[in-house]
Amino acid sequence: MANENTAVAAGGEFLTFMLGGEEYGLDILKVQEIRGYDAVTAIANTPAFIKGVINLRGIIVPIVDLRIKFGLGTAEYTPFTVVIILRLGRRVVGMVVDGVSDVITLAPEQIKEAPEFGSALDTRYITGLGAVEQRMIILVDIERLMTSRDMELVDETAGC
């Protein structure tokens, strides 16, 4: 996944979103669309972070709740809760977030390397920290996150 890290190191455009009181960003080129949170069809025997699936114009799309995946407490669904539909190669996945902030452009000098926290915190999905005025944006390697081993269940869910 070096191309994602290279894109972050070179700067670029990022969609920023809120999750558990923190602001995150992901490569805008991975975003297919943004939708309001709507009912999903639950699938039995899936982890709590897989909310279920939706039918998006004939494509079965698994929906992942990132608040649950990151252990950020109980997910509350409000009118601001949205689903970001991502296109990651041939895979389409939806991720539930608390809300979308905006699209920002970060220059390479605005991106700082993610700090090391040792084994206490899993930072393999964090590619850096974007500094914009007084804001600190956690930049996520969304492709690495959505293709991790525990996310293989998402593929199985989509195949139901």
C-alpha cells in the first residue's frame, strides 16, 4: 500500500469526517459518494462493527461502523450521521461516521508523521497528522484499514 502513503507524503485532497469527537481525513479519490445513514439489513454472526448490508443500485455494499471498529464508545445515529461509500479497487464498502466536515487540501509540509505509541495503540492505519490552523486531522489509510484481516469478514458479508 505504498501508493497511499506516497499520496499522503505528497499532500493532496482529503475528505474530513468526525468520529468520536476527533477529526479524521481520507484520500478524496477513494470516495464514491456520501449518503445519509439509513436502515441496513443485518447479517447474523458478524462482528458488531459490521452493521449489515445495503443494496446500492444493485450492488450489495457492506456497512462498517468505524466508531465501533475503533472502540470509540456506543454509536448514536443522529440526523448528522452519514455513510461514506468508498471504492477500493473492485470493492465497494460503506463506513458510518458521525458527520462529514469538508474537503481540504494539505501541502506536504502540513502533514506530520504519526507518532509511535508502542504496542498500546494500533497506529498501522494512521498515515500522518494534518495540521490546518488550530485543527489536527488524523489521516487514515482507508485502503489498509478496509483490507485488514478482520475486515475479510466484510467480503464474506457482501457475498451473502
